Amino acid sequence: MEKKTWKERLLGIIERLNFLEIPEEDLDEMHELGEDGDMRTSGTDETEGRSFEELLARSRRRRWIMRGRVVVLLLGAATGFYLYNRTHTFDDYVISRSIENTMTSGTQYELAGKYLYRYNSDGVSCVTHKNEVKWSVTYSMQSPIVDVCGTTMVIAEQQGTQVYVVNEDGLLGSFSCLLPILKVRVSNQGVVAVVLQDDDVTWVRLYDAEGTSIANDKTTISDSGYPLDVDLTPNGEKMVVSYLGILEGVMTSTVVFYDFSSSGDASADHVMSSETFSGVVVSQVFFTDNTTAVAVADNGFTVFRGSTLEKKAEQTFDDEIVSCFYDDDMIGFLFSDVTGEHNYRMELYNYRGRQKTSVGTDADFDEIKIENGQILMVTSTACSVYTKNGRLRYSSAYEKEIVDMFYFSEFRRYLVITQDSFDQIRIC
């Protein structure tokens, strides 16, 4: 069967829309009326005695009824499509666009707004999801480590001394430290927190993007403990550090908040507040915004909120945490499923400490993350996507070895990066 031409299709559409016009019988009746509204002929029983205005009103009612039916049909179709898209689990994909990737093995990627930061031991670049390079900065590092806040990223050499700070416009600054770097964090304004190792003494130092020292905190195991993790608020005014130490023979984690704004100048060592956790390890601390911080321990999490970052919510778990993932709105945990029905149990919480959902999942993962409202679970051979409500949206093996996967809030579209291509896929 031959395809219809565009003219034939147009004529077909026009023919279908003819019902919106005034029916011919109504036009005939109208033509039989005089200008004063009286019938020119006696007419039939149906039209006898009717004025032009009555016939016109009846025709309009018919058109509005037909239009109402069309609207109902369109709303029904739209509702059906919406429910299908919201509830259906997609298990296949098509590659709508594939662009060559010539980067060497070991190159990694970080999402920063609408761009990607691509980095390895030779340098960092800012690229679009079409692999178009916006800018590049070269360096030489053995083991680069990074942190991203908004569109600002810091790249540092682990166990080395180099630090580079970039944003979507390019290089903000670079500097060298005098001691080996263990951890590094950055704020949206380019303030950098660096954990430095000096024999049995550990330093937590704050720098601006060009390396000017802002503050120092010297710690020892016997005093504060060993710093496990550190983070900065997006505005760079507050810092949180998790220390692990021994107190009266018991392993203890201490979360300390520092204030480097003008209001914190009067406090000793800029310390604003602290919280002690006995018998647990607080391995991760982070800020979701300028007034909310989260401490993740091996048995749960604690939320601190307000201008003084007081403890507002706490959640403890009986099961061992397999993985933790979060964004600015929620935090999620994976546990081994003790019931045996699934490989894992996924629990999602808001930052008031309330559980949003708990679902079983069999998806494997090397990496799990939340991007633009969707949870991505990625391995080198497959990927799965969950909504924030815990519903499985997509799961499928992939035809090439996956390096990473990203979601840019495009309808049913994802970016899959492989060793040799940038693939935009559409799930179906």
C-alpha cells in the first residue's frame, strides 16, 4: 500500500473537521428565512414557526456538543498517555544520536548543570552532552580526585600537592599545597577545603580559588581524632568535619561545624557547634544547602538544620548499609534484602527524617546516584532507572561497555557514555 501524500493527508484532516461547520440542513433552513426572521415558504413541520435566531442557536449548540466530545477524547488520550508514561516499565532503547568519543581509557565524567566535566590524569575539559568542547585545562596528575558544587569543580592530586578550581567559564585558579592531599571539597564560590597529611598531624585548611589561606585547623588523634570527611556550604561560609577518635576506650565520631562568616569571627577557632556519636563511624558528611547538613553513620543518618545547624532529625537502621546516595531533596539507602525476594531493599527519605518509600530491587550496580529526580543504577553492561517514588522506570542491558550514564531532564532520553561514543538513547 502506497503512503499518502501530504496533500491527501491534509484533505483527510479537513474532511474530518467538517463536523465543526454548520450542518447543511441548518443552512437550508436559514436561507428559507427572510431578513425579518419569517419563513419564506411554509416549509416542513420541523422548521415551521422557527426564527433565524433559533436555528442559528441550535446549530451553535450542535457545534459546541461536537467540540466538547473532541475535548473529552483528547483529554482521555492525554490522560492515558500520562498514566502509561508514569506507570510503564520500559525495557528497550533506541540510539537516537551517537557521537564519537576519542578520550583515553580512565577518563571520568561529572555532571555540572547542563555541562559535563571530563577529566583524567592529563587535564580537565568542559563538554556538552553532544561532546562539544567548551574549554580545556591541562595538568599532570597521577591520581586526580574531584568534588563538584553546582557548576564549580575542584581537581586535586591525591597524595600530591596540586589543586585546580574550574567552573563553566573555565579556570578560576590553581595552587600547590606544602603537604600531601588526602581529601578536597569546594563551594559554589570556589572556596576549597583540603585535608592534608603531616606525619601524625592532620590539617584541614581553607583556601580561596587562587590559593590564599582562609583558615587552618590542626588535628591529632589524641585531640580531635582523624578527619574522615569534610564539606562546605555552597556559599563557602560554613564547614563540617567528621572526626573519628577514641574516648574513654570507646570508638567515637565527632561532627564539628565551623563558621567562617562575619558572625563566626568571635568564636574560638570558628567552631559553631558539635555533635558526638558514641560507638559508630560517621564516614560521610555533606551540606544540601547553606542551612542543612547531614551526617551519615554506619547505622543511620542525622539531619542538622538552621542558622546554628542544630540536630533536627535522626534515623537509625538495624540492617547494614550497602550504599548511600543523595541529592538536595532526598537521601537513599540500599540494604541487602533479608527476605530473599530481591537482591536489595531501597529506602528513600526526605531531610525531615521521614521515609518516602521502601521497595525491593534486583538491579546490579557499580554506581548509584540521583540526577534531576531520577535514580540511576549503572554497571559496565546494563543500567536501571528508578523514580523518586521508588518505581522501576527502565531496565536493560546495553550493547557496548558503559563508562557512565547521565540524565538531563529530557523526556525519556538519557546520555550513555562508552569508550568510543556519546550515545543519546530514548527508552521505549
